[in-house]
Amino acid sequence: MNATHTPIFITREKGSDSGVYPLRDDELVLLKELREMLPESKYIFVSERGEVMSTDAVRKLLGRLAAQAGLDIISKFTVT
């Protein structure tokens, strides 16, 4: 499978390094769908109240979703 990639710029806050990251076309489509759901928010991951989620809350959410999908999370950066 040879997927094309689109670079996007990610602005990180609280001292982390911002930068350009590649996204596959299917990932970009999903991010655009999320953006359409919350056009006024500058964040992708928001709580049910529309507020920004903490990194810990996002990590827990992704862990639960990975478990439901039958994926093993080795670290916060790797999903197998």
C-alpha cells in the first residue's frame, strides 16, 4: 500500500516543539470531519462540554479506544 502524505503544521503549547508532521490522506479526511463538527474550536480533542482535554485525558481515551479495537499500546507513542 502506497499512501500519499500531506504535511500539516502542529502548534504545540507549554514549551513543546511545534513542527510539520506528515498525515496520510485518510487521516486528513478524518481531521477535516472533526473540524466541521467543532468549527469554532481551535482544538481537535475537546470534552463533552467543548473544553480542551488534558493530555492525560486524551491518553486515557486513546487507551480505551485501542483496547476496544484490540490494539496493544506499548508506550504513549506506539500502537501495535
